[in-house]
Amino acid sequence: MISLERVSRAFAGRRSAGPLTVLSEVSLQVRAAETIAVVGPSGCGKTTLLELICGLQQPDSGSVRCPPAALMPQRDLLLPWLSTVDNASLALRVQGLDRRRARAAALPWLERFGLGGFERARPHELSGGMRQRVAFLRTLLAGKPVLALDEPFASLDAITRAQMQGWLSRILEQEQRTVVLVTHDVEEAVLLADRVLVLSPRPGRVLATIPIAVARPRLRSDPAVVALRAQALDALGSGA
Ligand SMILES: Nc1ncnc2c1ncn2[C@@H]1O[C@H](COP(=O)(O)OP(=O)(O)OP(=O)(O)O)[C@@H](O)[C@H]1O
Ligand SMILES: [Mg+2]
């Protein structure tokens, strides 16, 4: 479904400093309906990797093949003057649907996303977790086979994050999309993904690919989850 072959990416450096290599020879194959999590230290090129997958950037060398993908960016980009339903259906409006049809497509989802009763609320009237759900619904309603999620829960407190992880896990089981999930949180990666890709510090290289063969729903306390989390942390440590 998604195929990256020895992808490298560099940005022009500042003044005398040479080019900044951000990703180095990253290869990755993702199957249809698979959820892959990408973990790695800050600045190792995770967002760059997602933008390459979504076609928002081109690699300097190597190749990227990916069907149409919808990106949920790292910063939630809800428009402050739009209601929940209009923010959620924005991608449909951009695709040319009129407002009435776009709203009609989004409305049935709001209840399932814990947003029932907040159809007309503006983003400032929503909690952080709710805003993330609106942003995620927008990404889902874009209707692309691939979802590229950039740290969807990074800004949330631990309790809300745990709730959102359980919730996302259930939604993804029902949706059968191909998902690339970038996260700082190794436990989150193990709870949600079929495979975890561990990147080194910049320039990001693949340190390990860890299959997560644990039945869902997964519990943090499950010894298999704990062991895989430790394995991913060890792999991260080996690149430091
Ligand atoms: N358009 C750009 N021009 C120049 N440098 C860039 C550009 N985009 C990213 N970089 C640099 O590339 C490196 C990787 O950035 P990227 O945003 O991909 O990292 P990241 O792994 O997502 O980090 P974080 O975990 O903090 O979100 C950083 O050093 C960043 O400064
Ligand atoms: Mg990032």
C-alpha cells in the first residue's frame, strides 16, 4: 500500500553550515489496513516523513509510493470561527461539496466521536480532547485510504490521552484504513499499532521495526505490552 525505498531528505543549511540531513535511507512498507507507529526523538524527521508520505514534500533520493493520504497535522488547525460540524466537514467543502451536504455527511459522526450536543460550538468552547477528535474526524472524512496522524494526542493530559488511545483503537478497528501514526509515546505506539518503526536521532534512520502481535483491546498492564514497550525503548536507546 505504502512503499518507501531508501528515502533521504535534507534541507539547505543556514549560512556556513552545510545542508541538514533529516532522513537517511529510510525504507518502509505498509500493508493495506495496517497501522504503523513511528517513534523517534524530537527533530529526527518524523513530521518530514509524514509529509513525504502525503506528497507534501519530495525526497532528495529514494522513492515514495503512496495512495492518497489525509494528514492530521501536529498543531490542531481548527478554524476558530467555524462550528464543530463545519470544522469537521471542512475537507468535504474543500473537495467542492456545498455546506448543507458537507454538514449532513459530518453530523452522524459527531455522537460517535463524543461530540454530540456540541455541533454548533466553536473550538474555544471545546476541551483539548474534543478539539483533537474534531481534527481527527476532519482527517477521516477527507475519505482517503491513508491516514497520516502527527502526534495526535501530544498536547493532552495523561488521563485524556489514555481515553483517546482506547477510543482511537476502537475507531481504527471499525474503519480499516491504513494508518501512519507518529508519536513520542512508546506505550501509545505499542497500544495502537500493528508495527512500530523506531527512528534514530537526526538524521532519522530505521533502528528497528517491531511487530506488535497482541490481540486488541490491549491493556497497558499486559506483560506482552510491557515487554514490547521495553523493547522499543531499548531500540531507541541504542541509537542515542
Ligand atoms: N522546511 C524546513 N526547512 C528547514 N529545516 C526543516 C524544515 N522542516 C524541518 N526542518 C528541520 O528538519 C528537522 C526534522 O524536523 P521534523 O519536523 O521532521 O522533526 P520531528 O521528528 O517531527 O520533530 P518533533 O518530534 O519535535 O515534532 C528539524 O531539525 C527541523 O528543524
Ligand atoms: Mg514533528
